[in-house]
Amino acid sequence: MPIFLPVINTRFKAVTSGLGTATVIAACLTPLTLLAQDQPGSPETRSQPQGQQADADPIPLVPGEPIWNSFHGQLNAQKYSPLEQINTDNVGDLEKVWEVHTGDVSDGHGDLPPTVWSATPVFANDTLYIGTPFYRILALDPGTGEEKWSFDTQSTLEALTQPALKNRGVAYWEADEPDAGEACQKIVYLGTMDAQLFAVDADSGQPCASFADNGVLDVNQWNNTNAEWPLSLLQPPTVVGDHLILGWAGKDWAFEQAPPGNVFSINARTGEREWTFEVLPEEMREQSGTANVWTHMSADEELGLVYLPVSSPSPNYWGGNRTESAPLATSTAALDIETGEVVWSRQWVHHDIWDYDINSAPTLMDITVDGEEIPALIQATKMGFLFVVNRETGEDVWPIEERPVPGGDGSVEGEVYAPTQPFPTKPAPLLDQSEKPKVWALADAVSFGQCSALWEDLWYEGMYTPPTTQGEGALTYPDSSGGVQWGGVAFDPENQIAVVNTSHIVQYVKLYSREDYDKADSGSGNESGFSPQAGAPYGMRLEVARNWLGMPCWEPPFGELVALDMTTGDVKWRRPVGVSQQYGFFMPESWGSPTIGGPAITAGGIIFIGASMDAKVRAYSLETGEELWSDQAQAPSVSIPAVYEYEGRQYVAFIAGGNSILKDQVGDQIAVYALPE
């Protein structure tokens, strides 16, 4: 067990200044102590929650009334609704009560890039607010779908940092004490790929003149180091009080030197920058980059903390340019909301050379373990690990162990490998990465041994096998798109049950010298193919392990839905989720499907989720995992559904937009369901 030493608001430079590279790496990886940024804040040094006055009313972690006004439903990222009008007895009667087709869709065969639409519908101000991949805002009547207003950013529809036009929705803010008769006391925000943040009045859809430059904030004005791309605002800001906490997205695998991962706090009313959080140490910022926050965040307003899921540095698959310690990269970092100072952080991958970004907001929860009530959070990861810590201090709830991992094979020059990595003891890994996944006999047979031949040419010594230049490369399992994707973990606070969807995908990565890369490069797709890592001595190729027919070479299931008892950390049940599809044919349900998106849970004992290749939306029993209802959508619903109540009726809203990582099927559908009246 690590020994935690108290630290509050300690700057990274103070920890590492004066230490040699070898000393810093050794200190970072030792299982006996943690660097200051990895140490939790001591409760004794925090007489009251950060950012809260001593006489302030407590702010409950779980809202006292049903809300779904942010990307994860609520700031705690539980994706939970206390509504129970729809329950296990009647969910089979759900019917589509309205749908809207936005028209903002492209399959990539015309003048526009393809669209990827992963927006969570936001219910606030008696309105359903939607952001589209053409960077428009729609304000819809939540009971009928009738348009109240729309706003077009007139943004350039170019794939500047992504292979597709991409949007994950809007953010909503309203003043605690609104000024009567004044506009923009309620605001909807939408970001664009070219780094512009728009603020419009939630009632009228008119730009907020008092926000930044007549309602538009140019976030790219702060892009002043290795500005290889704009700071794309694909994920809506995280709204905490009067703060907009803003991360950004960029290009994976493209450059050695890239914009370094800064997070900004913006005043929700004015657009003024309040603080900047710099992830990478100063000496690494010029030669590396990223370690940004590209997904949503969560917050505990009572503790005054915002929790950041931090990604990996650049380049993703070679780290010889960044051998110094960077303990905030690939981490969960808890910041003081008011100041941006680090209160505690935990690094989940040391010296990340696998693109294992922390890609989902940690889910905050109060759980009872061995009779003790613990303010906890659960951080899902691409590795299929679920790390559970005290959200106030960062201390382990169940032990997290530093374990030895494979080193390099000597084929990659300049690399330095972390000798150990953190492994959770509970919950158990969602996937078994301890040995090479078994070859799927069916896929091998129909390809006349192609899969088994590939397996023999792939290096794998368990989790964290490093990239190599040899053979076909190193097998990676889970893959870079994630054992758990950005939807993260849903949580029922009444029964203390967590639910998470997983993907079981095998990929393989190979590094190429610059000369060999130029000869081998044959193009890339969405999360696959060749990428240059320009400036680094190695380019790379990442491929899904399939046979010539496109069949996965590893055994199914290819995706699962897993429920966990958070009082014990044990699996309650698990089952294949969705149905895989190839060449128009649906596969057996027992094979499951890779998933993108996330679940929502209700007090009616229901899990709602889309996420699968077959473009169905489904309801499962929270207690047993039994499928209770489904309906066909226009495209895979690669988003988090919204659960809300309007005029006494409970609704469930799905966005069916598609993502080419699953399959080449796009949509522009908003589908909303309720019980018959």
C-alpha cells in the first residue's frame, strides 16, 4: 500500500525541481511513497470544503429533484434519475411519442466530412436543448419536439482535428439570482471544432452580448505553444456554479510536439478567463504536448472540487522525448474549483505509451464498505480497470497495487519503460488482460488459419506490453478506443449499484522508423491505420485484429454490460450487450457488440442504453440484467440517453447519430419515448 502524505495545492514544479530524470522516474514509480501530486489532501488540513463558506447550506451530491441538465445528467456523473413512472413492469409498453430529424448529417461521400454525433440531450428551462455536428443549437418542446428556436454558429464545416464533424452537445447555466428583465440569465453554450465557444440566451436563442465578444469566445487565443491545431471544443463545458470548466480535443498520433494540455475556467456570465491549469511540467511543454482533458468532468460542489480525467502526452506510442516525470498525465486530478489548484491526483498509467487516455469523467458516489460510509469516486479507464478512491482525499477504498509490467524488447531507441503500473484489486478488471486473448476458432477456420498466423507474429506479455518494431507489432488488449469509453459508469445511489458498458476489442500496434514509415504508409481511418507522429523517430500503425472477411480474430463476446455491487466491489451480473453486424447480417446475441456511449439508470429499476452496432436502443433490468424492451433507431445511438419529466410524464430521449468506429452508418435522429397516455 502506498503511504499518503498530506499536501494541499502543491505545484508540480516544487516537487520535481532539482531532481535528475532517473531520480524522478524512480520516485514516481516506487510503491512505498507517492509524489506530492499523487498524494491526497489531509482532512485535518481542510477545516471546511474548498470554495465553500462555513455558514453555507450543504450542497447534496445527489440533487433533491429530478434533473438532466448536463452531459452526464448531473454534475456527479451518476447518470441517475429518481423517476419511477417507467419501471420493470411497464417498460415493455414504451412507445416513440415524437422524433425529429435535424438534417445535420453527412456520410462523407459528398462535399462534407462524415458526421459523428454523440450529444446528450439536456433538459432544462422546460426545454430540450440539442447540439448538432453542424454546430447548431436546437431548442425543442420536450413533450412534442416542436422547435422553439434554433441558432446556427455558421462554423466552418471542416474536419480540422478529427476525421469527422463531431459534437457531444451543449452546456446549460442559469443565474442563482437572476436580474429581472435582463437577457442571458439563462445561457446555452456550444463549442466548435475551430475553438469558438458560443453563448446564447436560453429563452430566445439570441447571442449574449455581455459574453466575450458579443457572445463568442475565441479559446484559440490561448493556444500559444506548439499550435499544430485549434483547441477543438467538441465536448460541452462542465458548468459548476458560475464557472465553465473547459477542456479541448486535438489530433491523436499526428505530432511529437503539440499544444500542451491546459484546462481553463471561464466566467459563465462574461467569458473572462479565471484560471488556467497546466498539466505538463514546464520543461516538457515545448518538446511534447497534449495530456489534455477532451471529455467531460464531474464535480462535488460541497467539497468545492472538480475532477479532471486527463489524457496521455504526445506522441502517443513513443515517449523518448518525455522521459521526465509527468505525474498529472493519464490521471484523475481533483482541483479547487475557485483557484484551479491541485488538491490531490492519482496517476493511472505511468509513462503512457499506449494512448490510454483517461476518457470518462469519474462517477461520484457515497458507498458503504464494511460498515463505513465513504465519499468515493470510481474512475473507469480504457484499460478496463475501475479505480475506486475517496473523492475527498484520493486514498484507496480497496487496495490499488503497483505491479511489475513488461519492459521493451530493445527494438525502440530512446524509450524508457515504467517498471510498474497501478492495478486495482477491486473491482476486478472488466477484461482478462493477463494472457493473449484466445483465437476465435470460427474466424480462424474460415480464413484458413489467418488469425492464428497473426497471433503467432504478435508480441504479448500481458497488460502494458510495449510497442515494438518487430513482426506485426505488439498486441494491445484492450484497444486504444477503450475497454470503457467516454460514457463512463452509471450509479444507483439508493441500491449502491454501478453499471458500465465495455468493449472487448483486440488491436495491434507497430512502430516504424522514419524511412520505413514513409515506405509503409497506406492511409488511416477513424482510430486505425497509419499515423506519422511527425517529429518523433517513429511513425506507427494501429489495426484491429481481423481476418480478410472482417471477422474479429478473438473470441466473443465483443461487448458486455456489467453491474457491480459497490458495497463489496463484486460483480452482480454481466451479460452481452447489443448485437454485432457485418455486411448487413446480425450476429447471435450471445456475441454482443462493441459499444460507444453510456447507460442511464432510473429509480424504476431500469437501465437505458443504445451504444451498439445494431442501432437499437434498449432497456435492461437493473436487478437481473434481463433485456426488457428495445426499438430500432436510425443509426447507432453512441450517446448517453436523457431521462426527464415534463408536465407529469416521464420521457427517455436518445440521439441516433452513429460513429464510424462501430460501423459506417450515420443519422440525424432524436427519438423520444414514453408510456402510452
